Amino acid sequence: MTVPSLVPVVPAPAVLSRPAPVRVVPALIAEVGALASWRYVEFFTANIRNPNTRRAYARACASFFEWCDQRRLTLAAIRPFDVAAYVEQLQRRAAAPSVKQQLAAIRMLFDRLVVGQIMPVNPAASVRGPKHVVKTGKTPVLEGAEWRQLMDAIPTETVRDLRDRALIAVLTYSFARIGAALAMRVGDFRAQGAGWELRLHEKDGKRHAMPCHHALAEALHTYVAAASFGDDRKGLLFRTGRGRRGTALSSAPLTQADAWRMIRRRATAAGIAAPIGCHTFRATGITAYLLNGGSLEHAQAMAAHESPRTTKLYDRTRERLTREEVERIRL
């Protein structure tokens, strides 16, 4: 974590019997002592498993402690009023979701310091963030005709073309997150009874099996056969192309940035102006499922969501019904 106003972490106390990580902590934490420094680093390394969350929380906490340092506050002197003042300042330059995330990071860190007996109470516990209720997600969703337009515009001439078609089909028909799709091995597409299924590696190490739609199975069979790595069961399923013509694949994994650029390129070629991205197909698949009579409960299980409220963010059926009803206004 490279953040402002930092000094090197001192070695952990002997009672912890663990080597000090090569990290840095805010000066305001380090000046309290070795145990406080260790608890700070431990919060990010042991308590937060998702690397994206870890980076976001590290930036949030570093920014807060830099603000405190500029006001000559010590760790023991921080009160709920100070945290509230910082949040108030954040609201002038950041959106409500960002402010709520940063407050959550600060609150969780202080909880860790309280548990570690570095502080007696959590000064952020009673501080309320801005109200922000999300009922509908902002991810662009494709209509069925637009999705078919995109797929029809992708040729089937090279293995790279077939890879792109297969990846979009996985994201749409399995409701997979892009990270889970790109982490798939060839063996994760496997026979199950009379059909096929996908084994997805979701966030926080969770594994999720999803029955394979017949159109998805066809796209994957065509791609795997053309790529000639059906016997490499442990190899990555989605790989980068080799050469400009895209007639062969390398052994290098396709990254999320690669996938995003591919989708944007394919969308432009298909004449789709909406700013779609990787997540568009997850939302498109869920919306299509619910629009065709699928249940929210099953959609939640298929998407591997912890809460049905999260699944509802992807449900755009009410938006479509609203547009249809508005067209009834005839003057």
C-alpha cells in the first residue's frame, strides 16, 4: 500500500511470532507503537480477502488519517465529531456510494483496533453516512434484438471470433461475473447427465455450478473444438489471440481489460451505441430470464447472489413495462 504520510511498519511484537510484512502505515498509527502498526496491516492482509476491496479500503483509510494528521489529531484524540466532519467534507466532492464505502472502511478499521485493544471505543460507530438507496442498477442492458445483433455481427471465421462469441454467451446464459468466466478451466465445462454444466469460481473462493443452456453449450463446443485444447482440462478456457489474424490462441490468459476492449470493439462493429461492458451481459441475462417468467428466487441462486435485493438491481423488466405503458398516451 503506497499512501501519503507513511513510515515503515516496525516488526511485529514477539508474542505474535510472525515476521513483519514489508508494508507501510500512516504516521498517526505508527507513532502509537508496534502493536498498532501490526493491527493496521493485519486488517488489510487478514481481514479483507478481495484484492479490489483491499485497495479501495486502503485508499480510504490512508486519506482519512492524512486528513487527521493535517489537523494534528492523534489516534486517541479522534472523536465522532472528527469523523463526521471528514464525512461532511467528502460529500462535497464525492458521490454518496463512494462516501458510504469510505465510511465503512474507516468504521471497520476502528473496530479492528478496538478488538486489538489499541483504542477503547470506535469513534466512527455512531457516525451516519449519506442516504443512498439503489433500486435499479446503472449497468446498460441490451434488448433481445440488440443482443442478437451483436452476436450476428461477430464472424465465425477464426478461433478468436469463436472465443469472443463463447465468452459473451457464458456471461449472458450463466449470469457469470467476468472474473469467474475468465478464471474457468477447460475442465470446468463438463458433462452432467444428459446435458452440460459450468463450474464457476466466484468471489471469496466460492464455487458455483450452473446448468448449461443449449445455445451456450453449442458455442463452447464449437470454440473448444476449433481451439484444439479439449484434452487440456486444466488449461485456461479463455486465452489471448496469437498474431493479428487471430487464427490461433496463446497460453496467456485473457484479462478483464482485454475482455472489455473486445466487447467495446464488437459493439462498435455491430452498430451498438450504448456504453456496454462485461457486466452488461450478466444484467441482460437476468433481465431476459425474469422477463420470460423466471422467478427472482431462482435468478438469485443462478447469479450466486447472497441477497435477492442484489438480484433485483439487475431486473429491468419494470423499466420496459413502463416504456410500453407510456406509449399508450396518444394525443
